[in-house]
Amino acid sequence: MQVVYWIGIFLLAFGGMEFMAWFTHKYIMHGFLWCLHRDHHRKDHDSWFERNDAFFIFYAVVSMSFIMTAANSSFWQGWPIGLGIFAYGLTYFLVHDIFIHQRFKMFRNANNWYARGIRRAHKMHHKHLGKEDGECFGMLFVPFKYFKK
């Protein structure tokens, strides 16, 4: 029975991160921490790294904290929570940084309806260079209006 709880907690953590990504992006990245996120919208720097990468580091620390707490206490739920956050971060990195922004030249030929919808939605968000008016959504739950044939 504990395996079922473990899987359920993992899936809840992974799914909860979709909400956290949306919330963080809309109210924090395009809010009071725009100074860190701005370089993601305006490519006015020569570095491969962006100040925006600080958000990855923050969630990595949160994930590691849950895992370390679980490893050093009886809080076993920290394992599926920490690994769920990690799995979402890895998925986000693959979809957002590699597939959409091509930080590594991979997945360039993906052209199915989901890939086109994700790219279209992200392009609509990035057409706004300022902190206001950018449409914010999650990575996996993108509005269906972007998924056209």
C-alpha cells in the first residue's frame, strides 16, 4: 500500500509543480523578480547562462531539501515529493530550454500537433518584451487554442 501512496505523492508533487511554474512565472518572474527574468525575454547578453537560470537553482534546492530530509529522518514522503519536483524540473528543462529555446540543438524536427502547439504558445508569450501583457501558462497544460492542425 505504501507504493500506492508513494506514486500518488510523486504525481501530486509533479502536477503541483505545473501550478507552481504558472504562479511563479505570472506573479514572481513577471512581477517583483522581473530583474532576473528579463534577460530570458530580451537576448541582450552574450552568455549562454541567463539570470533567469536562478529559478532552476531555487527549485533544485527545494527538491534536494525534501530528499535530504527524507534521507535523514522518518519523513519518507520527502522522497516522492523531492523526486516529483526533480522530475518536473527535468521535464521543464527538456521541453522549455532544449525543445523550445534550443539551448542544445536537439529535437529540432519534432513537428506533431503537440510540439507545434507548445512552440506556438511560447512564441505568443515571448512576443511581449516587457514585464506586462505576456500571457502566462504552464508547460504541460497549455490552452487548447494553440493546438491547431
